[in-house]
Amino acid sequence: MMMIERFSSMGLVNRNSHTQSSSMLLVSTAFINSQSSLAHL
């Protein structure tokens, strides 16, 4: 859960860099998806 908070805070800090924030969003989304799929196993 700490990683998700860190990704969201980094996305907020780097909001003026569109590519960096969008890549952070993709990484955090992939991380959340992998965590939820692991939780269902």
C-alpha cells in the first residue's frame, strides 16, 4: 500500500511533466491490477 501512495504523490509532484505523470499512472495501475489478481489467488 505504501508503493501506491508513493506513486500517487510522485504523480502529483510531476504533474507539469505529462509523459512522466502518465507513465506513473500506468505503472501504478499495473501495480494495483497485479496486487488485486494476487489477492484473488
